Amino acid sequence: MKKILIVSLLFSTMLFAKFNHLDDKQVLQMVKKGVPIIDIRTPGEWKQYGIIKGAKLLTFFDENGRYDVRSWLQKFSKIVKDKNQPFILYCAHANRSKVVGNFLDKQLGYKNVNELKGGIIYGWIQKGRDTVKPTK
């Protein structure tokens, strides 16, 4: 029951999104300024499509759709040290990054949530941007 409640909260926040949806050029500009970019896909996806150079690899949902919010937030807080720090999330198609971004924005109060519009496939690779092999 607890899992269903958390999933419901995550998806219900999608209706009230206010965080920023960035194109590839905006992402590049922010990364050059030192804004962390966080890839929330699975290790299999990292291997299949590569990652954006410099991305922090931090899977949110596993291959079966399971997640551990507490564990993920502990790792996330080592990258994003306070709720005012800007950061960028991305996944394959921007579906998961919207869910996680809205959760961080609406439920936890992070003020500078950004995501790669279209995810790595449509917002990066199909725009002709390079990926690199993950080192993890």
C-alpha cells in the first residue's frame, strides 16, 4: 500500500510541473557553468545509448520499476548539496525525469530543477549530440 501511495504522489505531481525543460544547447551552457547533470536511467540503458559526458549516474527506477527513494536521496544529496542549487536530470525519453523532477520540486522543495527535454534519445542523440561510454 505504501508503494502505491508513493507512486500516486509521484505521478500526481506531474500535473503541476513548474521546473525547467531545457533543450540540448541550454543543457550544454549550464554544464559548462558547472551545473551537475544527473542520468537517472538504468545501467543497461547507459551501456545501450551511452551517457552525456560528465553526467553523474544515479538510477532512480530499476529495470522492474522499483525504487528506493531514501537511498536515492542520500546519493543525490552528495551531488546536489542544497535545495537552491541548480541541477539537470535526464532519462531516455523525459518521462522518468519529469516524475522525479516534479517530486523534487513539489514534494521536497528543490528550487532549481531542470530536465533535458525529450531525454537523451530525442533531446540529445537525435539532435546530433555525442554520448560517451559509462565508466561505472
